[in-house]
Amino acid sequence: MAVLSAAAIPYRTKVEDGRTCIIVEAHLRDDVLALIGEFEEESVDWPPQLAEDEGEGQFGMMLSILVCLGLMIFFFVTGPYDASDPWFTNGRADSDLIGNGQYWRLVTALTLHADFGHMLGNVACSLFLGATICRYLGYGTGWLLILVTGIGGNLITALTADGGHRSIGASTAVFGALGLLGTMRAMQFLLPRTFSVRFVLLPIIAVIALLGQIGTGPGSDWAAHLWGVVCGLLLGVIAPLAVKVRENTILQSVFVLVFIITIVHAWRLAFGG
């Protein structure tokens, strides 16, 4: 019906046997059928469906396990939070120091944790969310976007927080992954045949509710969690484009390398490398 309105074709509707019929003048019938047929042909794959891919699911799970193992091993290297430990003095997010150009902290802070429970909670969430997102977008795209949401969340927090704001933990990226997943699921209901405001908003509302429930508790860095979610929700808009390169093994491998190099290089900068 929107197509007919856009083409300035007069019509009316009538409901018969539970179906909505479009009624136009007889001499416009062929033109209307042609317009509707053309519209359906053009929109059949738009936006691209975020269908799950079994192959990517296996690779995504493997990479997610490796990432989580890396976080766990790194925790046992750095130990729990110690304000005087070089790992934390050089790697934690600090709004003043980030504002002075120490941008590596946006990345390194994501790999540090206050204690074993803090690390274990983030690892468990990262495993589930990482594997799920990679199943849709590809193992390289998925984890690179999760990292970008964490970096973005830490950056906006540093720019908007009071001076001296400090934080550590992968939870900014975890909430970024939640935002990504929320937008990705919402976009599945944007197709003309399935469009529903309720279904589009429902996953996003669920993400916001989770943020309010578990992301703003005592001792949590609610600002970083909030901005992580915002970055994830915004980045999720490009998910249909990412689906197109999901099966490109070379590109997915390149994204994994970028993911690894970004973290390693950030730590090299942290120690003056």
C-alpha cells in the first residue's frame, strides 16, 4: 500500500475472509500488479536476514573459547587489582590520562579485572555472547565489533566522566555485545512482510532492562556499561552488511589478526614499547 501511495495511485482496501484486498480502478490493475511485483523482487533480501550459520557457529565458539581462556590466563598473570602494580597503573582506564593521549588504556582496561569473581563473570558472559554474535556475523567480524564497542564505551566514558575516573574490566565490551545482539535481533523484523514496531523495539528494550538490572549495581561502572550498550546498539546497524562477508575466510582471518594486534599493540604502548 505504501508503494501505491508513493506512486500516487488511488486505492481503497476491503477485508474479506480475514484478508485485506486492495481495490483500484480496472485500467490501473496491470500497473499496480507490476509495481507490487517490482517492489517484492527488490525487497525480498533487504535488509539481509541475520540467519545463523552452522560453520561460523563452530569457528565462533572456538574463537570465543580461546578469547575467554586468554582472559583467564591473563588474570592469573596480572593478579587481582593492586593500585601500585604496573599492570594496573599502566593499563587501567583513566579519564585524565586518556584525555592526555594515552589511548591504549581504552583497550588494555578491557583485559584487566579486579578479582576472580569479576573475571569469571565477564568470561562467562563473553563466551555466550561472543559465540552467539559470531554465529550470525562471522568469527572475525563478531569479535572485532565486540572489541570496538568496548573501546567506544571506554572512550565516551573518559570524555564525559569527571576527572580521575578509573575503571577496569571486560564488562564494557560485554554490554557492548548485548547492544549489538539487541539491534541485530531487532533488524530481523524490519522486512516489509514482518515489520512490527513491537518486535523491533522488544530486543532493544530487553537490553536496556538488563543494563538497568545488572549494569548499574553498587560498585559497577554504570557509565561505561551504558556507553558500551549505546555503542553496541549503534554498531548493530551495520550487521546486515557484515553478513555479506561472513563466509569470506580470508577477511574473517584478517579481522581476527586485527583483533589480536590491537590488544597486543595496546599493551606494548602501555609499557613504552
